[in-house]
Amino acid sequence: SQTIHQWPATLVQPVGSPLSLECTVEGTSNPNLYWYRQAAGRGLQLLFYSVGIGQISSEVPQNLSASRPQDRQFILSSKKLLLSDSGFYLCAWSVQGSRGYTFGSGTRLTVV
Amino acid sequence: AQRVTQPEKLLSVFKGAPVELKCNYSYSGSPELFWYVQYSRQRLQLLLRHISRESIKGFTADLNKGETSFHLKKPFAQEEDSAMYYCALVYGGATNKLIFGTGTLLAVQP
């Protein structure tokens, strides 16, 4: 069956520290992968998407970066966190040609 | 640019009452719209898509291109319908990107 794993579930990090959030997908090949962020009081904002290994597109300028080292692995990173990076981060995938998304369980990041 | 608007942050109704969650969109192409739902302590999940013209858990949504709306409706609300509901629009062709509204929290009172 097709599943998506995202970890950690919660994270508290000091300002200026690095970040690495990981997302892996099982049961499908060559998925489209996405990172979304939900800040307090706002909707889900698309940060990055990838249509293949090594292919990353950024939707908004920010302090974060993404990588896709393997077909079913998507990583969100930062070298130095800012307070404004706090939020709820969601990974999602879709099969190319299909419009529906499957979401991970999310990571609650608090930068202090 | 594309946009999805959900004007209500919170909608509170009594059990058995009709529900309508509003969604309006702005998109220059042919729209493809979805409703996603997040129940307490669960993942965000797809509820329904306009292209399927389906009814899920008693919910329906009709695309009205003239009013650029995709409101979610249910004739009789149940307590288990309490959740966060997001309207979303596909854009970007094959990249299959979604733009979401800010969400509406539906609270069904007993």
C-alpha cells in the first residue's frame, strides 16, 4: 500500500540552529513531492515541489531549502533557523497524472 | 494569479442543521477544485473533488463557474463532521500544485 512517513512530529530548535526534516514515500514510484507550511492563522503555503530526483522548484523566497536525493525521499533543510520559520510543515505526494494529494502527518516546528 | 478564499474561519452549527462551507476561487484557466478535511489528531485528507461529482460522508460540492464558487454542503450535520476544512485549487499543469484556502473550522454542537 502507498504510505508517507514524515518525522519528527515535533521539534523545538534555537534560532540559528540547522534544520533537517525528512519525508519518505512507500508503494509508488516517481511521485511528485511537495513541502507545505502552515503558519498560525494562515492557510497552507507551498514551499517546494519536485517532479523527479534532484529536481527542486521553490515557490517562495525563504530561509529554507529542499533536496530529493532519492526517488521517494524529500528533505527540507535550513542552515540557520529564524523565528519566522516556526510553523507546521507538511509533506505530500501525488502520482503524476492524478490530482489528489496524500499528506504526511506533519512536523510542528517551534524556533525559540 | 490564482487564489482561493474561504471567508469563514469558524462555522458553528447544531447537529441536524444544514451546513454550507463557502469557497470562492480566482483562476484564469479551467479550474479543478478539491475539498480536504483534517479531523482532530488525524492527517489532512482528501474529502472530494469536483471532477468526480461524488458525495462523500453526505457532503457534496458543485462548481459554479459563473460565481467562481465551490461551496461544500451537507443537509444534516453530524457531530463527527467537526473538523478543519480546506478548499484547494490545482494549478501549474503537470506539476499538479495545489493552492489552499485558509480553512474553515466546522464545529457541530450536540
